[in-house]
Amino acid sequence: MNTPTVPSSTLELPRRILVFGFIAVSVWYLVWRLGTFNPDAPFFSWLVYGAEVFGFATALLHVFMCWRLTDRTAPPAPAGLSVDVFVPTYNESVELVRKTLLAARAMDYPHTTWLLDDGRREEMRALARQLGCEYLARADNAHAKAGNLNHALAHSRGELVAIFDADHAPRRDFLTRTLGYFSDPKVGFVQTPQDFYNLDSFQHRWRGAGRTVWTEQSLFFRVIQRGKDYWNAAFFCGSCAVVRRSALDEIGGFATGTVTEDLHTSMRLHAKGNTSVYHAEPLAFGLAPESIEPFIGQRVRWGQGAMHVWRMEGILRHRGLSWAQKLNYLASVLTYFDGWQKAVFYFAPAVVLISGLLPLITSTPDFLLHFLPYYALTFWVFEEVGRGYGRSLFIEQYNMARFAAFAWATLAWVFPRMKFRVTAKGALASRVLRFTAPQWAVLGLNGLAVPIGVVLYLGSSSLPLDGLIANSVWALVNAALALAVILFTAVTQRNARSRYRFPVPLAAEVTLTDGTRVRGTIDDLSDTGMRFYGNLPASLVRGSKLTGHLMLPGGPVAFWGEVRGLVALAGSDDIAKALGCQFSTSTEGRHRLEEFLFGSDLQWTMNGYTDQVPTPMSRFFGKTIPGPVFNPLASVRWNAAELRLQADGPAESALLSAGGVEDDATLVLSHTALPEHRDLIVDVFRRTDTPRKTVQLQRLTLPGVVGASTVFVYRLAPATVPVPAAVALHRPAAAPSRFDAAASTY
């Protein structure tokens, strides 16, 4: 049970009243439903009713888990702990693993980074040697990832073990934000969210204009794990976590015998009396499934592993677990049986329209009186208990996408040896069709059932008119959900990029073949490509060679490349608005760029992104029920700038919001600390001119712009001495800074 010292927040009073109202209405509805069964279709009637009862039971478990959420603050990390960092790999690319090792190696607290190579590849051995990491391989692949981790435990000695999947790059302060919890000797492991950097993945829904980025796992990592944490039941997720070695030794190492060693291991750790900590701050960023194939394969593996754990360990009868922990684990396992419940609801209207058999018999007014309040409250409560992370419409689409995978996975409870092999990324269209076959079946059967139902009604009147209307609407909703999944799958499959482009604004300078230097801004950056905005000459064409510098924290990085695309400025014939560039850099430059982009939340911080939306109650009771906090960086467009203490002195790179220097409300963004309340000269490199002004800066503290992997944000203030404007300033890319800047905080 959680100790009283852990701060937490309870569901607010209006939301609690709503939940109790939902429970009362649901019981009223389900009791009423017992008297509506169709005696001519008893099996069908009980099947639909059972699906409804299952939904109510899982809703109660969800409310139980999310009623109270922990609000933890990271204690300071004690000095002197020995830490091993494990990065297991099997068949991931060198390029992907390098990014994770660079970020792991750069973490602030003293540690030893291990590459655990179950693929036994010489290129991985060379990578570890190049980056100064320990390399470890074994003779076989017994027990898969768990066996790999246990092999590493036998060859290392750290008191604590941090684990990152091969695609999960940690933030610099990951260890300093998590190790402090181990001052409590009862803590067995600390888990952090598994966030992802590729916001164009299959499990992300990105609304760039509104700066809302939601992922299918937002509800779990923002709400459910915090709720589990209150009951000391947050579970180890296999990555982005730190585990105490002595706790692992007590249970014989990472659990084997299932395909989900994480859930299995955390259950054993809890049963031995260890406490868990869920630190809800995103501290590592990985690669989310880019298309439907890996997404489905991942969910099937999780579901099969949950079934294996249930068979091997039991849940409600597991000794050492409290009843609260048992209910939390039960809720996690029962999630996969949603697949069967959804299947009943997806195909039931087709059965009714084609066969004429109804699962319930009642009058239309009586049905609407009971069903509508129950149905409306179900969705409303889900939104409120989810604190704005639920997103019911998107959740229903993902329920449609994964229902067959979940149902298939539960068969592992009966047939534990059954396996599922997912195709590789970038599969052929025929294989994509295989993974969307369940949605095509829902679309086809429900779409065909409506006209068939109309024909049967007109021909035999075996189906009453109100039954025809209700089930036709139900079938069309199912068909629409299935079509939405199919279309989204097609879009993500077609738009897949070999490299993700980070929407991170950054100052840069390009030098053209004629020697012209242009300062400007990047907002679409990868480790090999970018989009550059600046005062570009009309003579620039595709294929033009160029060189330049990216203004990274700690100094510029040189690059060379060529123009791959141009966009003209609207209404102008002599100026290009932007260029797309493919580029290369040195090995050191590539490492610095990858450390800057990966293992960082910069794209969230610098764009003001959020995965939370207002709920109905947060809109109406804003003072007592918090919603998403407005971030003034949201929707801001940036221009590159230089700030100087003297007109001809050395410069510090920064970014200014698109208002330029004319507006004292302009925001200034920098990766280093800048002088405050002193006269500074700023040159802004806009797409058409380069104005200059004397300004002062005032440091801002913004919501969500805190921690070690963020930026410094200022607002312009009036200066004491103005200076004349200057235009067309072209200076060398970098000069030594005379500012007393803080250390880089990316």
C-alpha cells in the first residue's frame, strides 16, 4: 500500500458526483436489460448482455485505478551509487542503436553503459568500442530479452540497473531524476513514461495547427500508471526504468518463461514486498510503431505475455500481493479481452439486419429512456476520469484497429505455445491488407447488412421499423470506424519516412557557391536533412551545392549538402521562401546533432505541444478542475537572431518570435542563459530583411519549460538607448561569446 508521504490528487468533487451518477444509471440499465431478452434468440441475447456487463465491470476497475493519482517530485540523487545502464539489442540497425548509446553515454550521473548484443554482430562490437561502451554477447538467445538482461547481471556489479530498449534514448537528467527514490531501501524499481519522438507514427494523432499531439498510450502513461502508483501497483514496462539489483537477486533475476518479462518481473517484485515508483515525467524518447504491422505485432505480444503471466503466476490468488495490487494487475490483463467484447458490438447489428433476430425486445421509448443516459454517461465519465487524455473518438478508432489482435492474444491463455510473427516495417500492400482484414470485414458486413435489412423489412416485415433504424445506425457507425482505421493505415503507410524530421526551430547559416552567406531558421530537421528559411536569392536552383553551420548548443556544427527543393515566397519573384536540403557532416558533428535531437523533449518544449485537451467539466469548472495549461510557445513562428553587448562585438545565437523586434511582447528563445536587464543589440534574420534594435530581456518561467533538457525563454523589454536599424548583415557563422552563459541545457 502506498505510504501517506506520497502526495496525490483525488478526482474532483464534480467528477466524483458524475461517477456515482454513472454507476447508478448503469446498474439501473443493466437490471432493466435482464427483462428484455428475446426468447427466440437466447444465446444472442446473453452474448450481447454479457458484453455490456463486461464493459461495466472494466469501467469500474478503470475508475478504481484512476480515482487518485500520485503527484511525485523527484528527490535529489545521492552521490556514490554505482549504476549499470543496459541497452539490449537483437536486430536493430547500427544507426538506431548509436542514437540510444550516445544519449545513454551522455547522462549526467556517473554510470557504465553496456550494449547487450543478442545478434552477436561485429558492427555492434565496433560501435560499442567507438563510443566507449561495454559490449556483451552470449552464445545463445535463451529466454530472449529476459535472458539477455540476466546474462548482463552476471557480468556487471552496479547496485542499480537502468534499462533502455535499443530505440529509446534517455534525456541527460534521466538518472539524476530517478536515483533519488532509491534512498528508500524498500523501492525495488522506478518506472518512467515511454514517450516517443516520431510524432507521425501509427499511434500518434498530430494536429500541428492546434499544437495537440495525442498518442494511443497517453492515457496509460499520463493517468493509469499514476493511479496504479497510488496503490503501489505501477508495473515495470521493460524500458525507461531503473531496478535495484538486490531486489532482482531476491527473485532470481528478470522473470523468464513469458514473452513479457516486464509485467512478470514487476509482479514478482511486488509479491516480495518491494515498492515501486512511477515518476510521471517523460525522460526518454523512443521510436513508436510507424505503421500498422509493428503496432499490431506489439499488441499481440503484450497480450500473449499477459496471458502467460496469468497462467504461470495467477493474479487473484497470488501470494504476497495486496488486494489493491491484484485488482490493478487484473485490470491490466482483462484489457485484452476487450477484443471479444468489441467484436460482439461490431458484428451484432449485421446479425440483426441479416437474420431479423433482435438481442432485446422492448418498446422504443422505454429503450431510449434507459439506453441513452447510460451510453452518454459512459463516454462522459471516460473523458473526465481520463483528465483530458482519454480522447474517446480516437480511442474508439484504436479499439477498432486492435480488437482482433487483442482477441487473438487471449487465446494464449488456452494455447500458451501459439506464436505471432509480425512482418518487417515497410511491408508490401498485400501484407498491409492482411493486417486490416478484420476492419475490412467489419466494413463489408455492416455496409452490406443495411440494404439487406431494408429489403427484408420491405419483403417480410420480420424486423420492426424501429429495430431496422436503430441497427442500421449502429451498423453505419461501425462501418465508419472501420473505414477511418483503413484510411489512416493507408496514409501512415504511404507517408512513412526513412528518417523522422523534428519540428525543432534552430538558427543556421548557409553559404552558397558564389560566397553569399544567409542567416536563417530551420524548423524541419533530421540528422541528414532540413528545411531552411531565409533571405535567399532567386538564382538558387535545385541541385545547388551549399555549405553552412547549424547553431547547436555548445557551438556551431559545419555541414555540406545540396538543395533538394525550393518554395517561392507568395507575391514575390525575386526571393525564395525556403529550401529543402540534404546534408552531411563530420562524425563528431553527427554525434552532436544526434545528441541534440534524440533523447530530448525539445520538440514538445519549443512548440508548446500537449497531449491533453479540455473536458466538458474543465471548461465549465476551470477554477476547481484543471485542464491543459496554455503555453505561450504554442503556434509561435521563429526567426534566427544574434544578440550582442556591443554593435561590433561577438554574438550569441537566439531565436525571436515572428513579431520581430517591433513588438515588446516578442519572445526570445535560447539554449544558453542570456544577460537580463542590460542593453543588448539584437539583429533578426527575417525572410526579407534584417532589422536591428537595442533591447533588454526578462526571464520567463513557463509551464512545461522546466528541467534539464529545455531552453531559456525571455520576453523583450524596452531598452535605455535605441540604435539605428541595419539591413543585410552577413557575418561569420560563429564568434566567441562574451556572455556569461550557463552550460548547455539540451
